[in-house]
Amino acid sequence: MAKVRGAIVVDVEKCKGCGVCVPACPSNVIELNKEVNGKGYHYSFMARPEACTGCTNCAVVCPDGVITVYRIKIPS
Amino acid sequence: MDIAIKDIIKKENLVYTKTKLMTDNVLSYCPGCGHGTAHRITMEVVDEKGIQEQTIGIAPVGCSVLAYEFMNIDMVQAAHGRAPAVATGIKRVMPEKYVFTYQGDGDLAAIGTSETIHACNRGENITIIFINNGIYGMTGGQMAPTTLAGMKTSTSPFGRDLHSMGNPLKITELVAQLPGTYYVTRQAVHTPAAVRKAKRAVRKAFELQAENKGVTFVEIVSNCNSGWKMPPVQANEWMEENMFPFYPLGDIKVDGELVKK
């Protein structure tokens, strides 16, 4: 079966660190960063990037639309 | 064989990005506020239907007063509560355009009740998108008509007492009774599944507007984590436990007929 891998890119300066994307991720990929952005928010990032399937759940639920999702199929 | 992240992040693998119909301005809303998601799904529908040049939005007074800064379409900002009246005028002058209002509960269900009810009763061919968070968010979390029984706000610090402060208003059920409304539904935007359903509802509302069926009314139950004094994720959980039993999600009126519960 072909494997699906995904990745997200967070617009760090626009992320407000609300954390709504964290429970929305079915693969438990996203966490809030210990670092802060220019406004002092703990922005979200891929803590376990190898588990991301690019399902777009995080981007769909993000109130500020800061998440961009990429997905690739890897033929086995 | 594993693949590097930089090989996944390529233009040809893009599956989701913010629609071009949302401007690059940083949203003025608090972290976790449902307004941003509601803006985005509305603009995604406009984008997917390819009606950017035929759509006119009416911004309200409230937190979303600056909606015209974020939605990359033609917009008018109406006086407090008067968005359905302004939308009526625009739609009657330009019946070929898609006209929608975007209002909060303080705007639509308090000061604008008269405009809302009469526009819905006249059956104007407009779409009303109504964000209900049960509180006046912009002015500092005062009690709204939609505030739940027992809910604490800055003007009801011991909880809303039904005896002295009256009952919460289900304005969506109210307008569904009127003959002018054709499609009335209640949605939410706190989980991915709910967002996708809400987007389908907004799409249906725009499609029915093109058929001149009457008012299409989409309520979106949303959070107000600043007004409710909770972190965003906890506010969403509180909303599921407390708001949804009183404001149940789902269609209320479909094809001009009330949905029997």
C-alpha cells in the first residue's frame, strides 16, 4: 500500500498560539512551541513530523488560517 | 525509505492553504476565536463558486466590524444592527449580485432584532451569517440576549438569573417560523468536522440565494474565550457541554419546511 506523508508550514508571526489545532490532529503531530514569536505567542509546530499524514484537519480548524498543508504519496 | 520534510514541502504537493479571498492582514480577533474560521469558510465558498466580483458583504458592528479588512470582496459596513436593511437595499438595486450579512448576536439579536425579523418576514433574497457566542465580546463581555441561564458575564457576575434578567433568545428558531425564510440552519466551527459541515451549509445558502428562494440563514455557534474567561480549547469544550444543549446543531428549516424533531 502506498504510504502518505504530509507536512505543515505555520506562518510563525501570524500564529496566535490558541492551540485549537493541537486536539484537531488525529496523529498527535502538533504541539505549541516553547519558543515565542514576535508577539509573544507560543506558536504551533510539528513536534512529530514523521506521523503527519497531511489530512488538513489543523488547517481547516485554524481560526487565523496560518497553516499550509503539503501531502505526498510514497509508492511502496 | 524515509523522505525529508523539504521534499514534501513543494508547490506540487500543496493540498491546503488560506484562500486568496482572505487578505494578508492579521485578524483582529482574540486567539482561538471562531470568527476567523467563519470568515475563511465564507470566503472559501465565494472562491470555489468563482463569484468574487458578484458578491457584496455587509459588515456589522461588533468584533467583526472590521470584516471588510479581512474579506477581499466588496463590502459595506452598516450601522449597528442595520445590516439586513442595508442588504435589502443593495439586493433590490442589484438583484443579480450575491448579498450576505455577517453579524454577531449583539448586532443581530439585540439592537437589530427588528431589522432581522422584518427582513426575514419579507423574504428578501439575502444570506444572513449569524455568529452566536452568547456574549457581547467587543465591549468587554456583557450579557447578551443569547446569554445562557446561569452564565456569568461582566454584567451578570452571579450568573444570568432568569427571573430578573429574562430568558435567553433563540432567534434562529424564531426566524425559522417566518414564511420568508427558506433555509435556516445552526452550525459550529470548533472541530474540523464541524467546520466542513458549516462550510457546506454556507455553500447551500449561497446556492439557494441564486434561486431567489428567500432568506437563507446560517447560525454559527462560536466561542468567546476572552468574554468567557477561558483558554481557547477549554472554551470549545465548555461550548460543547453548555451551549449545544440549548442551541442544538443541525438544520431547522429546509426547503421552506420546518424540520420535525
